[in-house]
Amino acid sequence: MKNSLIVFLLFLSTLTFAQTKGGYVKGDDYEGANFSGKYMISKNKNILSYFTPTSDEIDSLEARIKDRLTELKTTKTDREFPTFIIDNLKDYKRQYFGYVNEKGERVIYFNFFHNSGNVYGWREGEVVIKDGGYYYWRMKWNLTTNKIIDFYVNGEA
């Protein structure tokens, strides 16, 4: 009986911990995990505070993401923008992390990884993968200025 109680309490604490991180989100063309920015591994030193993006914010951005990436493609000069990403956007799982930058602007950090890979633990914390090319990429969307910033595609080994 005592062991059962301990197991139950451990299980309950695990559920409580997972719920504080954010949650699972799914739309018609996307699937992701939603977190407060305090769970980001790749943190920027210019962060004032963190927030968990709302479902409405995510739905709104996801509805516009393909158009925004297409616009971004026409302005990228440092590297050929991958048409593969735009054509296969629905095949990526996402992670969303919210934070407030040093200017007081709300920013959502998006982390994308292709469904073809076996990425474990993606609902528990930030996925960090080196290399992988167009299958792993990230960007930040500044909600205050409504601009995509820091778009980055992983390199290839």
C-alpha cells in the first residue's frame, strides 16, 4: 500500500511538472509543443522575462507563416532560401517559446524539425540538433513589430 501511494504521488508530480511547461497544440496544418521561454536552452542574454504563447497567438501566426516565409525568401541574400521548407511546412513539428526582449517586445521563438526524424522528448523541452540541413530550422517572430527575425537553417555535416 505504501509503495502504491509513493508511485501515485510520483506520477501526480510528473503530471503537474509537465503542465507548467506549456502544452500540446494542434491545428489543421501543424502540431507542436508550447512552452514558456524559460525552458529554452539556447537563451539570449537580452531577455527581460518569459511568457507562454497563447493558442490564439499560435493559431494566428501559423495561419500566416507560409506567406511570411515566402516574403522572406525574396529578401534573403546570405544563403539560398530553401523552397523545401515552404513546400513541406506541414511536415514539421514545432516548439514555441515566448519571451520579452530588452526593448519590451514580445517574441515567439519557433523551433522546427521534420517528421521524418525520430525526435524524442520534443514535448518536454527544447530540441537542439546540430546539422541536419533543411530538416531542422528555427526562427523568431517579433509580435510587436510583426516581423520574422533570426531565421536560421541548420548546416549539413
